[in-house]
Amino acid sequence: MTILTTTAGAIRGWHRPLTVHAMAMFALVPACAVGMLVDDRLLLGESVWLKPMKFGFAMGVYGLTLAWLLSRLRKGSRLGWWLGTVFAVAGLLDVGAVAYAAAHGTFSHFNADTGQVARTVRTVFGFGVMPLLVTTLAIAILALIQRVGDRAVTRALRAGLGLALAGMVVALWLSNSAGPTPRTVTDADGHLVSMSGGHGIGDPDGSGMPVTHWSTTGGDLRVPHFVGLHGIQVLLLVTAVLSVLAARRGLLHDERVRARLVGVAALGYTGVFAVLTWQARRGQSVIHPDGPTVLAFAGVAVLVPVAAAVVVTVARRNTPPARDADGTVRAVQDRAGGLVTTETP
């Protein structure tokens, strides 16, 4: 009970509009799950309610992260409050438009129809999409000009916000690079709908993977978009794990070492994001990589542990040996498994 009370008290100090926004997004998830059970309508082979459910969960997680981050700002906190509020409203508009289209059994994205539902959704997106991009950029700048927590947390937040911004930009860039690709598809009620553009590269409406429905027949901008958007949560998780390990590993007591390791994780995550973007841009499915893509992923897989090993090695060399009261360097083995050292002054 004490833990719950403490947690509730901490959350009350977070950015309130974004917290409300996140709770609304999380409430949408079970509502859509019920919709999937009672409504058998399908769009391109998936339930009409799957898309708003995924959007609600993703936006809720990201919104809650921003709510926590903005509560920790010391410089520009008032500006941060307004930026968070704009993001919360824009996010509600965008996800609301997705749910509105789903309720009418039609497409929310790339719908070029002239009907009332399609025009309403396009209008809402016109007001909602760009503020998400601009506010994320502005919040990232606020995070760059100050420390938010220790070095490791600050580095994770800065890199994570940069990745989120890149994920949003990639979605816009790749959707435009796919070209107009006009076509006619059937909505959940059997009506023909005019579509223009698409999230797929090479196959604009490609799908096939379970749950995510990422394309198995071509490139898919949703893959790097998802990876970029949630990089901040992954890096904060890495930071949390390192903090827990610091209780047992002497080298990790130093926040500078933890920050460098978070930097290595950010470098590796950015490499994965870049390769996924390159892969999608070439019209290649994420589950069917060619030789160059595999080689690029292998390069990232080798770079990360090598860089982490360098950080650990340098930290061990720079760790001063323990001394007795008379100045004698004791024979010790640090908690990170460092070398045993014996020396006299």
C-alpha cells in the first residue's frame, strides 16, 4: 500500500495533461479489444479495431514518458508545460481520428475518398500531425540544454528524443517517397475506397506479420517508425538495468561509466534504426533481408559489444586501487571482477 501511495503521489507531480492523455489512450486499448470480439468487420484482413488499439497503446506509452520527463525540467519548465499540452491535444486528435475511421469501417491513412468520414479524418490529421513533430523537436532541445537526472538518464533521454523525432520524420519521408500509388480498395462495409500513397514501399498495402501486420511483401515504413518512436523507453530501460547492476558491480558506481554504456546502447539502437530505414526504403521486407542488409546488421552487432568492452576496459584502468590507512595498496579484487593489485608506497 505504501508503494502504491508513493507511486500515485509521484505521478500526480507529472505533467497533468499528458498524464490524462496517456490514461485516455490506455483506456482505448481494452475498448478496442472488446470491439475486436464483437465486431467482425475487416480492413485488409485485420479487424477494424486493431489499428486504433495499437495507436492507443503506443501513444499512451510515449505520452506517459513525456509526462515524466517534463516534470523533471528545471530550465524552460513553463514552455515545456505548454509543449506537453499541445502534444497531448494533438495526440488525442490523431488517435481519435483513427478510432473514428475504424468505427465507420474505413481507412484512416492514405484515404483519398471524397466522403464525409475521409474528409473529416484528413482535416484532423492536418491539424494534429505536425504539432507532434514540432513539440517533440522543441522538447528535445529543452532536454539538450540541461541535465535531467544523472548523466546516464540525461543521455538516454536526449538520444531517445532524437530517435523519436527521427522516427516521425522517417514516416513522413518514406510515405512520400512511395509515390501516390493511386488504387481502389474495399473497406469493411464492402464500399470501394480511393487510396493514394501507402505505408508500404513496393507494395503500398502489404501486410502479413501477425499483430503488427508489417509487410512481408515489401518495405514498410511502420518498422523504423515504431523502432524510432520507442527508442526512449528502451534506453531508459537500459539505464534502469545499469543502475540496478551498480549495486553489485563496482565499476558501475561511477555514473560516467553508466552514461558511456548508455551512449553505446544508443549508438547500437541508432544503427538498427538506420538499417531498418534503409531496408524499408529499398522495398525490402523486414523478415526477408538481403546480403547487404544482413551485413549491415552484423556490423552493428559487432560494434556494440566491442564499444562496450572498450568502455569497461578504460574504466578498469582508471579505477584507483584501494589503500589502507597507512597508504598501502591492499590486494583487492573489485566487485566488477577487476585485477588483484598489491603495492606499497
